[in-house]
Amino acid sequence: MQARPDPSIFPRRGFTARFVQRRTMNASSRFTPYLYVLPLLALLAFVFGYPLVRIFEFSFKMVRGVDGPWIGLRNYELVLSQSLFWESVLHNLQLLLAIPAMIVISLLVSILLYERVAGWKVYRVIVFVPFVLAIPIIAVVMKRMFQFSGPVNEVLRWLGLDFMALDWIGSSDVALWTVMILIIWRESALGIILFLARLLSLDESLIEAARLEGASWWQRVWYIILPQMRGVIEFYAVVSVITMLSAVFAYVYVVGGGRGGPGTSTVVVEFYIFNALIRTSLPGIAAAASVLLFLVSVALIFPLFRARRLANEQEA
């Protein structure tokens, strides 16, 4: 005769089943948010990931049309052996000098707006207008202003500063610095908005207490405001590095007359890639230069994020 199971074990089995079911539900609920964003991630992977893979592939081929034979590192050797490429790299590095100026200008203007001077809300809109306008529009206007007989030189001559009335656009010694002035003027608008947004979220009681204790304006900025803005300053620095390396094509194209001129004085890596792809029809060379630009950008950006993470760990 078959033995009947002990009824006392059924509650334990029921508890185990409920425990397993609860664990399964918790695990599924953990992955549920990722399922909602999975279609968007798949779209981004296709839009950005597929072209990136193809660029890496093209950089190892002699592409004619849509494909070509495999030639290994030959494209990279050709790119690295061209003096124009290294000149364009040097120009990008020179543009990186604009980042400290952009940070300082953005900080000063944002702090002045934070002090709520009369009409500060109107000024906030005015300083952000350049960032809203398209780069080609701003570049065309600035190019006319900085011509040898343009308004900038006319004002300098009227002030008796004839020695400063330079050929801002037509001189190969000055053209890149003119592009830098244009970039600083436009890109600082983003920094002003970012810094002002962070300032408006600060605890004003600390600043007021420092003012009551007799701290000067500079002491309040240096010891109270800047330490609390470290994160947003580093974020803006990273964004600015990316901009100077891979987002200045429109500036140099318009200011340089579509040729990177005068001569090659405003040619940057992006413009070098454009010439290789469009004007000389060498997709393999353009792909190799693009890969090099991508790797350098990643090599510069990741240490910045790592330094930020270590700083957060030390503060914690």
C-alpha cells in the first residue's frame, strides 16, 4: 500500500513556490525598464553603430564606389605621411586653447547674472541667442564684420588703434585666431546657461552667511561657489574638447571660403576628411582619418570621465 505524504511538508513547499515566484517577479521587474528602451537602443545602434563599423572597414580598403579590395594599413600610412594632415592636427590643438577662455568667460558672465543685476533675465536670453542661431549664419555675419574694411577695423581706426586693424580673414597668420574668436563667442553661450542653471540651484544661505561674515566677492566665488560647480565645469570642459576636435567644420568652411584658407591656415581634421572624401574621391583615406580622429577623441575623453569618477569617490 502506497504511503501517504506527510501533510506538514505542504506549507513548506507552498512557501518555496511563493519565494521562487517572488524572486522571478523581482528579476523580471528589474529588466522591465530596459525592455521599454530596447527599441530606441536598437535604433541608435543601427544609426550610429553600423556607420562606425563600416568606417572602420573602409579604412582598411581601397574603396572605389561602394567597396574595394583589402589593403591593410596602407590608408593609415598615407594619412600619417601627409604634412597637410599633421598641419590640420596642429590647428585642432591650437583651437583647444580656446577652452580655458570659454570657461572663464562663461563663469564670469553667469556669476554676474546670478547676482541679479537689473534686467538679468533679458541678458540671459541675449547671451544665449548666438548658440541658438545656425553656425553658417553667424560665420557669414562675423566674416563680413572682420573683413579688412569691415566694421571691426573701422571702429579700431576710429579709436586710433590702427595697428590693431588687421586683415583678420585674409592673413594666414591671423585667420585661425579669428575662427577661435568666433568659436569662443558662440560656444561660451552654452557654458553661461549651464553654469547659471547650477548657480540657481545653490543654497543661497551659505553665500549670504559668508557675506555677513565679511567675505569679499572674490572669496565668496573662490571658496563657496566654484567648489560646488566643479561637476558642471568638468562636464562643459569635456563637451568643449569634443567640439574643438570634431565640431568646428562649419566655422572653418565659411570663414575659410570653403577652402580652408587663406592657403591651408584654417584646415582642421574635419576639413581634411571632407577634402579626401568629396574633392579627391578617396573614401579609404577619409575613413582612416576619421578613425584616427575618433580614437584620439576617445583617448582624451575617457580620462576626463575617469578623473571625474575618482573625484566623486574621494568626495564621498
